[in-house]
Amino acid sequence: MAGAAIDPGEQWMKQLFRNQLDAFDGFLLGKRYILMDRVPLYAPSVRALLRSSGVKPLRLPRRSPNLNLNLNLNAYAERFVRSIKSECVERMIFFSEAALLRALSTYTDHYHQERNHQGVESRILEPGEEVGQRHGRIECRQRLGGLLRYYHRRAAS
């Protein structure tokens, strides 16, 4: 997850994208495009920063379907938001912003590294080395106090 702010502005968005474009572990590293709507937070300077790093910002067309009607043009992002809300956020009570950010980060790791995705032939997006092991003891990795579980085989040593 990128972060949270009570009143994000242009400078906050630029820093957010600088973090996402980090040369070592940035989420946008190696990505060619990013979809964005037409909110003022994606100011021309933010889009210029993306372009200068080799990521082409693609803005959704004007008068795109209303997000409240679940008719978003970006079905992948919409599905992720629906999943994180139903599988994580709606099942927990947060007492601080730090706790929320930690839960979102943990869920994102689970979503990309442990959760099967029907849209990609029930494969895991970023599989670890334990995926596909045929020998070894079966173990359960729990996240968020057992809310998320992932069963895998421990590599034989």
C-alpha cells in the first residue's frame, strides 16, 4: 500500500510516487503504465515525475462510469479493493493509523504472494520458493492473527 494522509496534496503525491519508483524495491519498478482517474491529486507535475521515470500515466476518460455504481473501468483495481475490504478491513477494528497501514501492508503481501487468483488460472501472482513443493511437511502461515492463512509444504532440508 502506498500510504494514507488526512489531507494529501501535490507534494505528498510526488513523494508517494518517488517511493513507488524506488530503484531497489519500488512497486512501479519495471512497470510501463499506470492507470489514474482525473482527481486533482494527479497534478501535471506528478504525471511528469512518472513519465521521467519511464512509467506512462494513462488517465481514464472524462465522464467515466461512477465508481459508486461498481462500474469502474479498472476491474483489477476494483477487485483488489473489494477483496481487501471484505477479507481484511471489515473484519478488524483499528485504533491507530499505524495499525491500519500495517494490516493493509500485510494483506497486500498475502494477496500477491499467497492467494490464488482465479483470473490467472488459479495461480499465485508472486509465488515463493515453497510453491509447487511435492515433498516436506505441510505448514500453515498465519497473518493478521489467523485471519489470513496460507498452507504450504516446507522445503525438504
